[in-house]
Amino acid sequence: MQIPFLDSYIQLIRNNKNFRYLWLSQVISQLGDWFNLIASAALVADLSGSGLAIGGLFLARLLPPFVLGPFAGVVADRFDRRKILIISDLLRVVVVLGFLLIRTEQDIWLIYTLTIIQLSISAFFEPARAAILPSVVKRKELVTANALSGTTWSTMLALGAALGGLATAIFGVAIAFILDALTFLLSAWFVSWLNLPATAAASEAGGHADEGWQAYVNGLRYLWQNPPILIIALLKAASALAFGGMAVLEVTFAEKIFPLGADGSGTLGLIYFVGGLGTGLAPLIARRITGDNLITMHWAILFTYIASFIGYLMIGWAYTLPILLVASLIRSAGGGTNWVYSSSLLQMLVPNRFLGRVFAFDIAMMTLASSISTVWVGWAHDSLGWTPHQIALALSIISFISAIGWMLYLSVRLKRPLVLPT
């Protein structure tokens, strides 16, 4: 039985073997990721109970891509991206198993250390994965592939969060960490089946690619000389100024305000579940409306900021769990669609030889913005004495300003033609 709404996605998985392997690796590894995140957050909350300590966990997850982004982007453009993915997965197997050593409050430093190492490895994985996608699918399939990848991320968020919250509440955090390690191992196995041409920048530049630091500088120069690309590469960062801090608030809402389970892991699982639904379904619906039209995609991003604004505003007035869940659904729908469309635009508009560095910059700026937001939320909670509702209202203002800024940009940018790379 065919479902017209999903037919293009099903056909892409069925007919494109390389994309199928890349997609399956994403499915299995991200399922484990959400087990890991919920277990880590519950563990920190249980051992410390501090807003800054919880914020520190998310900061430890966010900073490595920013610090290592310049080097990771060059690596993604200079070396075999398939091998980068496999090595990253295998290294993370070892690191995640280290979480099993955490037993008491005195071991809390190990949570941050292992998280930093794990996300440092991921800093090489994500730019390579984003840059490899145009080599796996046709240009006209990029939005479909990104929408499916975004939906997969969200589905695994929903499923992994729900199962992770349940497993953590019933069996403890050790099971979540073991499952995460196994998923990285299986992900590496799927990636090993990819059959791709060489993607090093040197091969595309006729063997005269710049070395080391100069390669990174040339990537920045490309962005500086192409302001529309630079602005698109900052779209996730503008969104992250709000959603980075929201990750801390979600833990507080779960543990202190609407707790289900001894440590609120059940509530956190529900919040992530509806968040996964929002980020998963919204890009599929949006693509149904916009298609692959570049101009329409630009305008759709404006509505992602508006949806985020409405979601954060509702969270600021959410005094029951159902309202909080609906608000989380709306704001995550905006954030998920923003991610899919900004990534698709970069893959369509940036030459392949710069993709790794551009996506490393894209991810680095997003993680920097998330880090700033995370630190501010933790500080506002602990030092200013703001309630989670008050902080959410402040985050809504950020999304509103982002919407106004993007609308002003569109009023100027779309008067000029959009040029695809040759």
C-alpha cells in the first residue's frame, strides 16, 4: 500500500543503497544518543540538584564542536569522509562505556570529562556526515533527504527519550549507557557499507589544495566573500540562542515542577517525546508545501522563528503539564524545520570543496550560541532567582527578534537572483 505523502521518502530509502546505509546508521546511533542524554541529565540532577550543574552538562556537550570546528571542517574537506564517520563511531563506543564507572557524587567530574571527549569526537562526525550527503543523493533530492534525516532525528528523539526515560527509571542509568555504546558499534558497521568516491578537497582542486591553517582561512574567506551563505550558516545559531537554554529548563520543569518518577525522568522523556514529534513531522509538512523552491524555502524559515516564538511564549504561561507539552511541540516544530531548511540551502548553494568547512562553521556557531544560552539560563535560575516560566518568556523575545531580522533580510536578499554552484 502506497502512502502518497511519504512516497518520495520511501523511494529514496528503497532505491538509493548508499543513502539507505547512511540513514540506518543515523537511526541506530541517535536512538542510543537520547538514552545517553536522559541518563546523563538524570544522573547530574540526582547527584547535584543545581541548575548550573545541569547547565554544565549541556555546556560540556556544546563547546567541543565550537572549539574543534575549524580543524574538523578542514579534516572533512581533506580526507575520506566515510572513514571519518567509522573511526568516530568506534572511538565513541569506548568513551560511552566509561560512563559505567560513575558511581557516587565524587565521580561527577567524570560525567563532564567523558561528555567532553564524546562530543569532541562527534565534532568530526557531524560536519563529515552533513558534507557527505550531496555525494549520496541527487541535488533535487537534498530537501527530501534532509527532511527525512531531520524526521529520523526527531523520531529517535521521541522513541529514544520515551524508552530512555522508562529504562532509566526502571533499570538505572547503566543500561542506557551500554545501549548507547552498542548503537555506535552498529552505526559504524552500516557506514562501512557505503560505496562513495573520494571527497578530499585536494582531488576537486586539481591536487593544489591549501594545507593546514590556510585551508581553514580559505573557508572563512569563502564565507566572508559570500554574505548570503554566511547568513544562512548563522540561522541555526539564531535559533540556538533560545533552544540551548531551553534544554536546561526542560530538566528543571521535569524534576521540580511536573515530576513523574523519582527524579523526573518520566516527565523529561515525555517532553523529549513531543519535541521529537514536532521536529519530525513539521519538516515533512513544510516540504509538502514548499517543495524544493529556493525562494519558498527562504520564506518558510521565517515561519520557523514565528513558531518558536509562540512555543516559548506558551511555555512561559504553562502551569500544567499538558500545556507545557503542547508548547514544546510547537517550538520544536519551528526549530526542526529551521535545521532542515538551513542545511538544505547550504548543500544546494555551497560548492562541495567547501562543504565540510561551512558545516563546521555552521555547527560551531550553533554550539556557541547554545552554550551562551545555556550559561545564561543556569545563571538566571541560580543567581537572579528567575522562575523557569520567566526565563521561557525571555527566550521567546529572542525568537521574535530573530524573526524580525530574517524578515528584513529577505526583503533585500530575494530581490536578487539565487545562484547555484556549478
